[in-house]
Amino acid sequence: MAARYDAIVVGGGHNGLVAAAYLARSGARTLVLEARGKTGGAATTEAPWPDAPQYRVTRLSYVMSLMPPTIINDLDLARHGYKIFPMGPYYQAFPEGGSIKLYADDAQRNHDEVARWSAKDAEAMPRWDAWLAGLAEVLGPLLLTVPPKIGSHSPRDLSETLRLAWRHRGLDVRTIADVTRLMTMSIADLLDDWFESPQVKGALAVNGVIGTWAGPYEPGTAYVMAHHSIGDVGDGHLGNWGFQEGGMGAVADAIAGAARGFGVEIRTGAPVARVLTSAGRATGVVLESGEEIGAGVVVSSLHPRTAFLDHVGAENLPGDFVTDIEHWKTRSGVVKINLALAELPDFTADPGTDLQEHHTGSVEMAPTMEYSERAFLDAREGRPAQRPFSDGVIPTAFDKTLAPEGHHIMSLFTQWVPADWNLEPHRAELEAYADRMIDCYTELAPNLKSAILHRDIVGPYDLEHDYGLIGGNIFHGELSLEQLFHMRPAPGFADYRTPITGLYYASSATHAGGGVCGIPGMQAAKAAIADKKAGRRRRSRRS
């Protein structure tokens, strides 16, 4: 082989970059290979309009949360440009008039906002917040827990399972019941237990369906809500989210800067064709150009079907593992719509185009749970939503680097179109879908349509073929009950190791994946580093 490294990382998205940084920090000579012309993967800032390069958008992922302070501090990301503006409230204006704002850290204002729709719900909000906080005390630490091999009879695996149980020995019957309900219930049924107002429930249900091939009445969406509600961008606010200055691409740039500081070499425009193996061990990779590069450690951060079925090959993997990966659910129905605006939306419920608080958070199109459910059912029945769901944000409320003075970027994360739209571009139908989405917002903010200067529509086909997100799924796999924790991405291989010795897995299809958190990259690197140290100890004992 013409070149050799201690470690090769396949994929230069944020998880791959985190893995590379940790490996190099441990002393490994590390190479990152990225197929596209730039790093970042879905965490990307782009200028999609050639005739208007002064507008830049966070083209896919659009907000930060869940990245633990451990990674931020270990990699000294602030020194490399990591700067987060905490988001404002969730905001939903209603076709019948009025609006609601929900805050991450202001119980009194939440009470006042909810009381406009239901006095009973306003009284329930503090109990709901306390209940979520209690669950976060259980679920939060689990995000940084390496799942044990549940069911394995090996002494080491049994020890890890018992250690996890011992850590949670203080949980009582009620907490266990609450966690069980959370994992199995729909967000709709859960909210029905707590609240009566359709407007309040519609706003609270948003996090249960983000990026998910499921409407709010589908079992398991209660957990999706919790997954998105226990994040902390470093300011101590439960469930808070934030905008990265410079867009999400600047997050990837900060991690790449840290990685290079540790000595990582990053090559773009270098697609990998396959992972080289010998006697069940990874020995390197071969690029599509034919170039072979050797390494004792290979880390893949790509979708599991690409990482295992395409790059390793089913013939080199255990049959049960291949079946698990073939059955991995990765549907989406997501369409990202990015808008350049001449002015801010002027909502009838909260008039004015000057910057106001409701412009600074999530600008939702989810007035009721029934509205969101109908959008999902349209797609499940084989047609794009007539009235789509949207989680919208206006990052230029804080970040002045993305658009000219006085102009703004509005980013709409919308759902749903049919799950098979990853197979064909569906350009004309996507344009019509975007028209309907914009019309829905224009009903609430009549100036919006006329304020649009440019628009960029990214459908499931683009997500898969341009960014490697199979099925268009932003999590590399659905956050459904059968694909969580020790099942992610396959039973027995949730510890960031794989059936191939020396091949580690660091994509969002592993535990804690979902969101730009970096945890899979950190954990895969730590597994590789731990195995290397263990190998040294074994060799030392033999000598």
C-alpha cells in the first residue's frame, strides 16, 4: 500500500470528525476520507443560489443541542469558533387567531401563555416540566452510556449489564413505570393524559415527530419527544436549543479545526469504495480511484447499509448481522425548505416586521396534533401532505453572518412526503409541496410569500444521493422502540464495535445518535483506544 496510518475515519461529517479528533488526541496518526468536496455532512452551511452568494443557509441540520460539554471542552471547540446563541421560545400562531409561546426556562411566562388557552393546562405545566426533568435525570446519563450486550452470557458482558442495573438501583417503581410509558406511548396519548387544550398539545407534540416517519398518534413518539427535550447546549437549560454562528457548517468547521490541531489529515473528494479485511480484521480501505490506504483501525461514520453492506460486504459479515442491517428502518418523508427573505414574517397574531421575541425561536406549523397526524397520514397513504407540518427557524434573528443587513434566512424542516420519494427526484411535486407549505405560513403571516427572494428545496432524493442519508433519514435510522439503545444498529453490536475486528462504527445509527451531538464519534474512538490499550496489556503479560 502506498500510504499507511494508525487510523482511518470514513466520512467527514461531525461524528467522523469527532472520532478523528479523539483518535489523534490519543496519539494515533489519523486520516479522514470524505466523499464530498467539503466536510460536515448534514451539518453544512451552503450558498445554494449562485446569483445570490451573499445568502448562506444551514441547508440540512439547523440547530444545536445534545452535544455534551465533555466534547466541547475536550476538543476546545470554542477556540475553534464554536459559538451558540440560545434559541427563543417555541411559537405557534393559529388560523383562528391568537398564538402561544413556550419557553425552555421561564415557568411564569409559560403559565401565562398557556392560561390564555386553558387555566387547567396552565396549572399542569409546572408538574409536566418537573416530570420531564425527573425523566431527564434518568435518560440524560444514558446518552453517554455504552449499551451493554443484553442477553450475552460472557462474564464481561454480564458484568456490564449488572453495572448498568446497579447505577440505577435508586429508581423506584413509579419512575420505572414512567420510563416504560414514555418508551411505548404515542406523544398524543401522553399529552392527552396531561392537557386538554388542542393548541397546547399541538405545540408540545412537535418534538415527538421531528425527523420521524410517524405521526403524533404512533407508539414510541413520546420517547422521540424526550430525546429532543433533554438537550443542553452548555447553558444549563433543560431542552434548550441554539444557533451556531455561521450556521451548522461552522460546527463542523470547529471540530475539523480541533482535529487538525491534533494532527488529523483530512482529504475531501475521496470516496471510499470498500473496507479492506483479512481474516476477519480491518486492514485499510480502497478508494473509488483505486488507491489503497492501510490502517490498523478503521472507523466508519456512514449509514449502516453503506458502511456494512456496501463497504464491507455481506459475504464478510455474520448472517444475523447482515439481516439486521437489511431490516434497519430508515424512512423519512422530510423536505427541507430554505428561504431568503426581504423582511421578517409579519404575523397577524403578533404584528410587525421588526425583530420580536417570537422570531427568535421555533416558528411552528403544527397548530394541533390532528393537523400533524393528517400530514403524516397523507404521506403514508402515498401522497405528499396537503398541509405539511413544519419546524421553522430564523437564525438571522441572532446570526448576522448569513444574510445582508435587514434581510433574513428562514429554514423550514417540513414533513411529510411519501417514504419512497428517495428513489426519484420528484422536482415538480416538491415545488408544489413547497408552495403549499409557504401558503400555510402566509395564512398566519400575510407578507411572507411576497417577502421571499429565493428558495431552496431539498427532498429525500437529494438527502440520499447528495449527502448519503439513505431514505432521507437525518438520524441514519428511525428512533423507533426496536431501534434504540442496545438495538442500535444491531443486537450485540451497540458498543460502537462491529463484527470486523478493528472496524468501529460512529454514525447517528448508534446509541445517542439523532441530533448534532458528536457522542457516537467520541464513543467509537474511545472503544478503539481502549481496545488498543487492552491489546498492549495482553502482549505485555505474554512477554
